[in-house]
Amino acid sequence: MSCPHVSAMIAVVKPQYPSWSPSAIKSAIMTTASQINNTKDPITKELGAIATAYDYGAGEISTTGPLQPGLVYETTTIDY
């Protein structure tokens, strides 16, 4: 279910920052993600152990964070 949520977040961010590239929007979403879930506890695995970045990626996206990210990384194909 992450695709519909991230797609909706992109639809919210793009009108606010129409000049941002797809990589800038991705950066804003990822750098403002939280490693704390909505009950203010660390994100956990299925069996209850605390998850690592290998389990949850950037974390749980924020609905307001990407609108004021503070820091955005702009990448191009040269960076890869």
C-alpha cells in the first residue's frame, strides 16, 4: 500500500514546488520520514522486534514534512 500513499504525497508537494525535479520531491519525502510509528513507538518487525533501516527504508512518511523539508538533495544520473 505504500505506492498510493507516496503518490498522494507527491500530488500534494508538486503544486507547492512546481520547479522541483522528481529527485528533489523524493528527497523531501525521504528526509522528512520518521522512524517512529503513529503510536510514538519505534517501528517494529512482524514479531515485535525493533526494525532496522534495512526493514523500513526511510521510515514512515509525513503528510506535512515534505512541504517544509529544510534540506533537499538534488541528484542527476551523474551522481549514480
